Amino acid sequence: MSTKQKRFFLAEEEIPTQWYNIQADMPNKPLPPLHPATHEPMKAEDLYPIFAKELCHQELNVTDRWIDIPEEVRDMYKYYRSTPLVRAYGLEKALDTPAHIYFKNESVSPVGSHKLNSALAQAYYCKQEGVTNVTTETGAGQWGCALSYAAKVFGLEAAVYQVKISYNQKPYRRSIMQTYGAQVTPSPSMSTRAGKDVITRDPNNQGSLGTAISEAVELAMTTPNCKYVLGSVLNHVALHQTIIGLEAEKQMEKAGEYPDIVIGCFGGGSNFAGISFPFLRHNILDGKHTRFVAAEPASCPKLTRGVFQYDFGDLSGLTPLLPMYTLGHDFMPANIHAGGLRYHGAGMIISQLLKDNLMEAVDLYQSETFEAGLLFSKVEGIIPAPESCHAIAAAIREAKACKESGEEKVILFNLSGHGLIDMSAYDMYLAGSLQDYDIPQEQIDANTSKLDKII
């Protein structure tokens, strides 16, 4: 096998049997989520009306380092895991960099992204509890596709609220969800009180993940035997995604290297957490010095320009108050094509890690990210999702820095999904019609000034 064809896989028996819970090892635990009415710390029982009970306990578990993966979930993982770890020789050559660049290719899952890792787990726990219906939101559609498929695997009915701009921009993602049997509704909609309120205020509103979450949570709370499931942000979602980094850790050993820099695109935190947390534990416990870089859009810069404060996870204030870096729950992001990154806040764990300087963040304009995605597709043969283009662009920045300094660093990034259903966005980039967006600081200040100063 030539170097250009080198891929690193795990044998079936090497696929992890447990997820890694970084909360057990964090020097400073995340602040607790608060009840929206009383501002008292939430207990697992407080979350039972919304989530499956086991997921509620995983969410608040700060003591158990390892959580067993149910055998039924692991059996489904074996359909597509391990995903390959790839040495990006083509990208290295194109950049003329001394850096060694690796990517974990999560685009090979049945639904084309990493989202299935948590969708299968959440659908399984709902089924075990006797739930018959699940509901969720989706931005670009990757999570909605994953949940629609996972629901079908475990015999559940799924209802998905898709952010309206993505519903229109990415019709084939909608078709995939419907092919799997899900009911898909553009958000904001007239089917919920939360959606009606938004449309009444702004009839042309193109939606946000915060709005779609409000609609999905409202549906779950008003429908018998229905639970809400979420594709990012929450601790238990990050937990399930650590299968990515745990595999990558073993695969890097097979490659004979260890990453100096780990990169993931960032919306709510699921794929970044998945690739980074297993390696980050060695910084915390073993004195390693790997850098961890979250790459977010400049049009939705919660990590780089947001405030650390308690905020709602949705527009209408139906969720618990979460300690997060946020732009304010009523922030309406620009209509960029990386729909999965258009979320106003960051997960609790990642927010605490950033606050403690255990990771860092960069923001990028979408023109730079599509330029990176186009180069990657030409030299590696994979057309990346617009979200993943952010990770590629950040990796390219680091590789160019290595060229300037002459340092031979090892860079690892997560290719969270492919872009074969996002070609309209590439068409716009090639036609020169994609816009970059700047958020005025006054807008961020106005949004965040409305938050209760709990911290």
C-alpha cells in the first residue's frame, strides 16, 4: 500500500466498549443547569418530562469516567465503525508543509456524518423506556437525518423541525429524512405556540436552531409518550461522540504519532467534543500539551465574542438555563450555508474548558472555509460539508504556520461529514455569490445585556 493510500482502521474487537465522560476528570466541573423558574440546580428527575431517564443521568454524571455502551448500540456501530483515520498526504503536498495532517473521516456513516453516533444511543434509550415518538430540531439536516434513521432502527416515530432557511437551501436533506419515515416541518411553523409567536413578530423569519428547539420541546411536552432528543450542546451528546476520539487515539498509535493540535468545527460542540475529549484527558491527567482548536463561523462567534453566562438553549425559554458562552438566545444568525453551526450558544462542558484555557477557538469567514473545502476536495477526493470546511480551514492555517516556522507538528482534525448534498453552496461559491458576514459588536452587546446576571 502506497503512502497516498494509507488508512488506519480498528478490528471489530478494538472498537471501544465504553464512552469517555470528561466531566469526571475536569479540574473545574461545569456549573449546574438551573431550573428556568426557580433558578435552583436541576436534578435528573426534573429532566424526565423531556428526555429519556438514562440520558438525564448521563447529563448530570460528573463522577464516572467511563460509561458502558449498550451492546445493541455497539452492534449498530459495527455497521460503519471504525471510521478511517487518514493521513492527508495530498493536502500536505499542496500546502508544502512539514506538518503531518490526519483526519478522522466520519462522513462514511450511513447518513454521511458523525451525528449517528449519538442518534443511535438516544433512540435506543428512548425505546428501552417504552417511548413511541421522538422529536428534535435540525439545522443543516445532518442531525435530522441521523435521528430519522436511528428512530426507524429502533421502531420509533420521528418528527423533525428543520430551520426554514436550511429546509429551503437543502431540499435533499429533507428528502432523506422523509425517506427514513420522519415528519419534517420547516421552522418557525404555525404548528406550535413558539413558532406562531415568531411568525407573528416577523412573518419572513428564516429560523434559527433556537427557534426549532423551542418547537420540538413544546411538541415533546404536549404529546403523550414522546421525548425530545438533541444532536449537540448537551453533556450526554458529547459523551456519545467520544467514540470518535477513542478510536482516533488507537489509530494514531498504529500510525506511530500523537497529535500536537486537534481541530473540530464548532456549532454546539458535538463533533469537536467527540474528537478532542479523549485526547484532552491526557493533558489533564498526564501532562500532555496538545492544543485543541474549535473553529466557528465569524457570523455566529459565541466562543470568540460571546459572554459566559446562564442562558436558555432555545428561543422561547423552555429549556433549563445552561452556563455557556452565548450570543443571547434570541440571536438570529446570518443565513450562511454551514447551517449546523448557526447556534447561539456552546455546550456547558466546552464553555468551562474554554473558560479554564484548556482549549481555544477561532472564527472564520465562509469564503475562507469554502476555499479550504475546494482545495481539500481536489487533493483528497472528498467533498466536505460546509461545517467541516471550517475545521479544514483551521487545519490549513496551522499547517501554513508550520511551514513558516519549519516545525514538523502533527495536526488531527475531524471531517464531520461530506458535502454531497450541499453542492448548491459550492455552486454559489464558484459563482462568486457567497457573502461573508460581520456581526456588529453593538448587536452582541444588545442581545447579551438582556441576560440575567446569574454568574
